[in-house]
Amino acid sequence: MSKPRCSIVIRAYNEEKHIGRLLSGILQQTVQDVQIVLVDSGSTDATVAIASRFPVEVVHIRPQEFTFGRSLNMGIARARADVVVMASAHVYPVYPDWLERLLEPFEDGQVAVAYGKQRGAATTHYSEHQVFRRWFPDQSTLRQPHPFCNNANAAIRRALWEQHAYDELLTGLEDLAWARWAQSQGYGVAYVAEAEVIHVHQETWRGIYNRYRREGMAFKQIYPQEHFRFTDFVRLWVSNVWSDWRAAASDGLLAKEWANIVRFRLMQFWGTYQGYRQSGPLTWQLKQTFYYPNLNEPPNGQTVRRDVQPIQYKEGNE
């Protein structure tokens, strides 16, 4: 079979509300020569049935065998292209040049991984919108100094994956661990702001706590010497609540959102604290990347406009 321009690996479990929109957005890209691989971990809804309406290859993984790294490794093993794009089943591209922009950094043979911007949906918690803004700014960085990236919207060079697959034992942050390895081998990590997706999170408060606890546990495995003290929990909770309150006041949403902001940040940092327990000191650079508000960012609400028209999704593509 001919080699496609890129292979797209999608991890999914019970994503019938979102998978159709993502696949529709992929088919409207300027890059059309793609292979799509869906790794389904035992969906009990219509996820696989909806995906079967599109040109998708389905790989099945049993729920008891699932880890983020394991599912990605299974999908990438099926990939035929030199560059593999990874997308969560509950994201969808904003612009028709999403893939084109995400693939551009690989023209440099020393780039191992590229990742794109993420923004929230209408259902996203206010504080999560602020997290997306801080983690995924409006300015691209073609060679960033730290290994942060996010496999909800990223691409890697398959030849390097063949040398070093994703860690299947981590509870999360397999993307961070892989990028850290790539940088240790002299390769670069690129951030592409123009490769933008909407990331739909509809988590319970307990779900938010569990997500950050899981990621805290994974970070401790990647950096065994690191720690996250109770004083870090208090300081980051207070500083991020205050930052979000200021942003919400600027947006005229403080009266509506103040309590939700307190609760989201509590779940985020209490979960992180529980995950990091008994680890060593957190590096300042990573604290800035993951937790601290970026005071140099433009005021909330100001976004960079693009000349490209966004994709117009139909309601049936949910």
C-alpha cells in the first residue's frame, strides 16, 4: 500500500457524541492523503458504528489492558506514514489547515514532536479555559526548551517511536515522558499555535480531581526526585483562583463563576498534591509550564485572528 502523508491515531472510549465531528473535520483538511486509525478500548455506545461511516481502520484493545501509552503504541504500530498525528476522540480541528500546520515543523529533520493549540468548548469550566490559554499560547515556538506537549493534539516522527515506544506503565503524561527522551537524544519539540483544536471536557468534579491526581502520579514516576508540598498546593490554589477571578471580572462573569473557579482549582491542585506525595522538588521551569499564570500573556478575551476561514460543522457531526 502507498505511504500516506500522515497517519492519524485516535484513542476512544464511548465517544459517540464527539467522534463524528472529529472525523468530519479530518476529511475537510487541506491535507487529504491520510490514514486514520481508531484505537477503541471497549466502547459500549455507537462510537465504532459512527466511525465505520468514515475511512477508518479500527484497532481494539480490551479495557483491562488499557493505558494511554499502550493504546498509542498499538495505533502507531498500524500506522504507515513517517509522521503520526495523535488526537483525542473529543477534540475537533478549528481550521482546514490544522494538519498542514501541525506537519510543517517536520521539514526540520531534528524535530521529534510537534503539538498544537487547544481551546475549550461551551461546556468547558471557566478555569479550564484559563488552563488552555496558559498551556497553549497564541505564539508558536519551533524549538521549546522544555518537554511539555499534549497528545490530544500532537504529532511524532515514527522512526523515533520505533527506537523508543511510549511508556505503557505510566498513569498519564506519556507524551511528556516521550518528549523528554527525544530531547535527551538531541531532538526538538515544536509548538504550533495555528494547529488549533477544540477540546471538549465534560468532567465531574471528581473526574477533574482524578485526572490531576493521575497526572501527578505519572509525573512522580517520570521525575522520582520531585515533590509537591502542601505549601505548593495552598500557594497555587490561592494564586490561580485569584488570577481566574480577575479574568472573570474582566469578562463580566465573576458573579456567575467565582464558586466554580474555587472548586475547579481545588480539585486540580488537591489532586496534584495527592499524586505527587513522597516525591522530590518540582523544578521551577516545569512549575511555570504546568501551573503558574503567565503574566506576559495578553488580557483575557484578546485572541489572534487568522485569515483562514474556520470549518463550518453541521449539527449532525457531533
